[in-house]
Amino acid sequence: MVTGDFAGRVAAGGETEFYILDPAIESPITATVTLWAGDTVLSNWLTQKGIPFQAFNKNAPLGSQKVILAGINSPPFTQSSFDNLMNHVEAGSVAVFLSPQIFASGSNTSYYVPLTQKGSLQDLTGGWVFAKDDWAKNHPVFVNMPCGSLMDYTYFREIVPSSLWVNQDTPYQALAGAINTAGSFPYQSGLSLAIYRKGTGAFLINALLIRDNLGTVPAADRLLRNLIRYAAAVNFAVPQNCEEVWLNGYGLPEDLNQDCRINMTDAVPLITDWLSDNHPVASTSFVGNPSADNGWSTTSAVTATASGYQYTLAPVCAINGSGLDAATGTMHSNQILDLYWDGPPGGGTATPHPGTITPCLNWIAFEFDQEYPLTIMHVWNYNYNSVFNCGAGARDVVVQYSLTGGSGPDEWTTLGTFEVAKGTALSDFTGKDVCDFEGVSAKYVCLSIVTDWGTPYGDQGIAEVRFSCSLDELSCDGAGFEYMPADFDRNCVIDINDFSILAAQWLLCNDPQDGNCLANW
């Protein structure tokens, strides 16, 4: 009970977060622990927890003392003491060094560290400000503890060290450490807990404040119990079963269900994602495959006819790339010889295209070498060298398409009436998209000119027309078709059959019984 004069005062408020550790989840430890030297702190704790232990016997059969705990260097050890301990480790023992001070000799903090590159202890806190971030890996030594990310300081704060191991040999497994990325300090990183393999055994180097907090900090107690369990269970010799394969870190990443078999069961979780990622997405190509190599012509797949034409300005001028710039095929010239030009109605064939709408006289029609799932129609309008002359360009056009190209009106479908952008009379005219067929299949398209941009002569023209199509809907192996990368059996369908081919290659490449990877990944 707190007493005193509190009249007129209020609580300051605030909150405190804490953990309650349930001892019931701790299973008994039956393995016998070997103490390397007489550390009373460790022996008292082991006795209190009911964990069997014994003193280290340097003359015992090598590897017979499976779990060895080493606390502090008191009395000081010699190099021969460490050499003898490492002989036991090499034969299968697992040594856990609970205090970094055990390796010190005078001012050298890493004198006895059993590594080629011994490294050193280094303060990563930044001096006056705590600038580092500590982390803990998902690992059996952290079971029933928050791990797999930055350390939860509410849980670990009493055992988080200021100094960590730096510049040592690369460990077999790094279990915990810290980084310092504060802007006012140079980048630093170090390890607070790591495993090093040696022969058929291993040793763990630690900087966490475990030993000094035993019996008073629950996190220290739980971590040491986990370390003992791990050291007793792990087998760094040849794994005897699947559990040991994964416990010892030998599991292959391709063994997704961790049953030590790489088979179609592992592949099942990949199938949905793979099919989703590799299903052909609608992509576009130009009918006739115009390119710089063919002068941006589409005549390999398109034929043009018209109601008539003047001079040498035949309908083919609207599909042969004439007038398009050689580099990109996107800009049209303003020269008359590069245009399709239909003369006055009296001088041309003054009849509509068979089967199409009747009010329009001037027209230009396109026949493809096969049916195409059409998308965008791009038109460069009549673009002769003055704005006045550009008035002869088509303005409002009726767009119709057909599968047969016959003369019956029921054989043609009207997409709509669309406006074609007027030419600029400049030599870099880029044209405009006029309409979108939205994937409809067609072999014939007719443009019937309703109005122009204003010419007193009755002549009308168009510079170039280019059609796009949806690649994934083209007929298999037809003109303009390209196989999708995941279509392994080249049947133009991406399905489970393609995945089975991939899976077979994957199994050949990842079979643990065959070290030769037969697939070119």
C-alpha cells in the first residue's frame, strides 16, 4: 500500500508491456550435460532445473560427451585445453560457449577462439546512443520465443549485448546478430550467436548475456534450455533420417514439404502460380509484320483494292510502307507519290464495294491472307505538302469487316463511323489510331469514305493503313504467330502438359541422387 498526501493529484498514465512465460510448455531435458570446468553458476542452475550434468573428462572417448557447456574462463584455460575440447567436438560433441570472456587472454578478446580468422568483440551501440538493431533467426534454439525478424526488446532486452563478434570466419549458421545503420555512424554488423561445424560436431559462439541472467531473466533460462535441447538432438554426422536432414541444415530448398523427397508433391504448390504467370496474356502484333527490313510494308499478308485511283497512286501505296521513315516506320512523308489517291467520282469507279453500304462511292478495301483477331487500326491520312491539299484526306469513314468478303450485305458487319485525323502536311506526320476491333475475327475490311476534310475537286486519299491483331488468338503456327516461352510442347496452348515437361526437367535437375543438372535453367 502506498500512503501520502495525494490531494489534487492525478495519475500520469502510461502502459507497460511484459511477457508471461509458461513453464508448462517446457518439456523435461533428459540428456546429460557436460560442464567444461567448474562453473558454479551453471551447475546451480542445472541442479535447480533438474537437468542431469557431469564434469568434463578430457580422457573420455571422443564424442561421447555430446552436450558440452562452457561458461567462464576461471581458472584460465590453456591452448592445450581448447585443443583437447576441439578434438571432442570434431568427433561429434557439440560445445556451447555461453560467455565471450572464455576466449580472452589479457587484452586479446579472441585469443582462444577456435577459428582461423578469430575476429574480435566490438561495441555496436554507438557509444552514447543505442544505434544498433538486433535480430534473431527462425531456428530451434529460439523455439517458443519471438524470432524470425528484429528482436523484440521487451522480451530480449536483458540479454541483448552491447558487443558482438565481428570479422570472423563465415559460420555454418548465423542465428542472431545486429546491424548499425544509423546515419551518423559508419555501417556495422556483428553476430551474437553462431554455429561453426567441425568434423562431425560443432560449437556455438555466443555474445548474448545468457549466463549472467540465469535464474532471474526468463528469456535467458528458456534460451539455454533450447540450446541444450538443440545440441543434444542435432547430428552433424551423416543424417540418419529425414528429421536429421532438416535439423542439420541439409534439406534442399526444392523439397517444399520437407519429406526428403523431391517429387510431384513438391511441385503441386507451384502449379497454380506457374500456370497463372505463364498463361498467354493478350499481346499485339501488326498484320503483315512490318519492319525496317521490309520497308514497313504489310503486303506479305495484306492486299488492297479501291474504287479507283489516279496516276500511279494505286491502293498498294496504303500498305507498302511508301513514305514511312526508314528508322521507326511511324512518321509519314508529305510527298504525293507516297500516297493512295482516288480521283473525282466521275473519273473513278463510282460504285460502292460489293456488299457494303451504298451511300459511299470512294472506298478502299483490305484482304488478309487469313482470318485475324483484329485490334487497332492506325491510319496516316492524305498528307500532301500543304494544308489545303490535306483537305482531300478522308474524314468520316464507315468501317466494315467480313469473314467472306462476299457481295451480300449480310456478309458484312459495320463496326461504326469514325473520324480520321487530318494530315499535317509535314514530313513527320505520325497519324492516329482510328478504331479498335476488340479482337473480332476478320479477313476483309472496307473503309467507305463519307466525308473529307474539304476539297473542291472531289478527290480523296489515304497515306497508309496498319492493322494490329491479338497474338495469343492467332491460329497456331500461322502468319504472325509467335510461341509463348512456356509453350514447351508447341501446341499453342499453355496447360498442365507444358508444366509436366517443366517438372520433368526440374526433377532431373534437382534429384538429390543425381548431382548432374540436366536442365538449362
